[in-house]
Amino acid sequence: MSIEHTEWLTADVSTVNNQSPQERLVRVQSGDNAVSVLTRLGFTRTDAHYIVNAAKSSYKLKNINIGNAFKRIDSNSGTDVFYNIDAKKQLYLHQNSGESNWQSKIQKRQILTRHRLATGAIHGSLFASAEKAGMDQRTTMNLVEIFAWDIDFARDIRSGDSFRVVYEERFDDEGNMLESSIFAAEFVNQGKKFESVRYLNAKGKVDYYTPDGKGMQKTYLKAPVKFSRISSRFRTKRKHPILGYTRAHRGVDYAAPSGTPIHALGNGRIKFKGWKSGYGRFILIQHNTREHSTAYAHMRSFARGIKKGTYVKQGQVIGYVGMSGLATGPHLHFEFRSRGRAVNPLTVKLKHPSAPVPKSEMAHFRQQTAPLMGMLKDATHDQSWG
């Protein structure tokens, strides 16, 4: 992306000059001041002091941060100096060729938008397969979150599963990714196809729906921990690894590194938070349906702000994987309870679709999403366009 940015910048300046500009970039290091950075860009100390003084009417260059970039561009028309103040703003200084004065101003940083289409199949991990298809980790996480109500990415993924994604990436003028937004996606899991498309509704809210306008979000997530593995399943009889005798295992154990975030399976209120004998650090959530509750045990710690009576939203981090209580290694012991009785979280039928697109908006929905689904269905290989 940095090459694309350089080409864009060169084309922008060469519309006025027939000679390509020379560009240099340095970053602020520990112990630097503006003068020392400008001298590394090739200015004399006298010129560097002059530039710092010229900038004062717009921005005081004593306020420079480690890691921020200074850029110098020399062309037939003169010299440009840029200092990136933050993600959105930069200081711009210009000196006309043959003159000594500098003009300065604050301006918006240039944003490069890149639209992409990625296709791939699962061989190994999801992240490795997505990276091979050209997807950034941020885009892959977005894909996981879109299908989190339909696919348990800890246990459902199989070799040969496939995906297609139409998405947009936005980069700053240094090539750093600012954000990634998925427009449409398809995931084939064990032969079953799932599709989703992004829709901006009449109120300006963005959400994801199936191509026929049904909400992707369900009452409960498929799993409370992302990218873990199931180390022990729901059983009526299991020999306890510490106690040594056989008793029922009324939940599912998700093995994951200590400190892995644990997410609330659905909206609800914290009914219990604290130490509970062999469960160790334990949370019980009473969900909005009143019929269902979920339990989370062996936590290393609780998330900040979580206490009894707190209302939590689906997907909110409530704690972190650990091995408190009777546990031989870091994992989450998770229980799903229906009317107080533990049921198998992996087999219970819980899908309750969220609100569909209102009938009054369906024509607008189809108009907005049809081109995106068309791009998705026509995809045969990875593509990108500006």
C-alpha cells in the first residue's frame, strides 16, 4: 500500500511539474526535538530553526511525539514539509523554489481507500488461510464476528471450508491501516453456506443481514470464547481429574491460554460474581428471557466494572480464562441452564433471529445490497480496486 500511496503522491505533484519529486521520511525518536529531526531530513540547523519558527502560527513543533513522522518532498516548485500530528491532522509547510519564506497550515491527512475481494479455503487455521488470501487480521476478526451466531469457530471449522469476502480497507498517508469494513461475506462450513451483507438503514445505522433481509444477530452467541478448543464435553458421568471419582460434568470446557477474554453469551444481568468453591472465580448471568442463565467458571480475573447486578450486553468481556478452583490447566468451564437445570450447550436449540429489515425499507435494502451480493457471487479470485 505504501507503493500505491507514493504513486498517488507523485501523480498529484507531477500534474504541475514534469519532474518526479524526491521524498524522504523520518520518525521522531527518543530524545529528539523538531530541529534534530529536520536536520536528519537534510536541512541545515539554521533552516531547521527557521522552519520551526514559521510553523508557530499553525502548530508549535515542541509538541512532537515519539513515532510520529516528518516528511520532506522536494520538487521544481519548491519544498514541502509534513508533520503528522495525529491520525486525522497534519502540519503542512511549503517554501516556493528560490524563496526563503515558509507558509504553514493545518490540514487533513490523506486517506487511501482500497476495495478488495478475497476468496480462500481453510487449510490449517482460519487466520493462516485468510492471510494467504490477502486478508488482514482485523478483517478476519470482523468475519468471525459477523458469523459468530451461526458458526462456532472453536469447534465447527473443517479443512476444505471456504470463504468469500468483499471489503474495504482505509489507510493513512503512511500506509497504516485505519479500519476495515466488510460489505458482503460468504462462509461455507461443513457444506452449509452462510451469507451476510452490510446494510446502512434509513436512520444511519449499519448492521448485517442475510441476503433476504433477516437479522444475523441471535439471542445467544455460539460460544463464549473465541478460537479455543473443547477439552471436555457435557457428560452425565466423567472421572474428575482432581477429585478422582466419577460425577456429572454439566458443562463444556474451553481450553485457552490464560488471560483469553470471556464474552457474555447474551444480554442479561449478573446474578452472582465471586468465589464459588470448586468453580473458583465464577459468574452467573440471568438472561433477558428469564428462562435461561449461563455460568462461567475458573476465571483468572473478572473484567473491570463487573459486579453483582451489573447489566451486560451480548459479547461484552466479563472476565479472563484462568485455572482458579479445581482446575488442572487454564480453561473456561461453561454451563447453559434452562429453568435452573444444566443442559448441553452444544446441542440445545437456541437460535432466535433478531429483527429483520422493516418492510418499508426492503426496496432500499435490495437496491443497496444487490450490487454487493453480485460482486460476491461473481468472485473467482482475489481482486482489489481503488
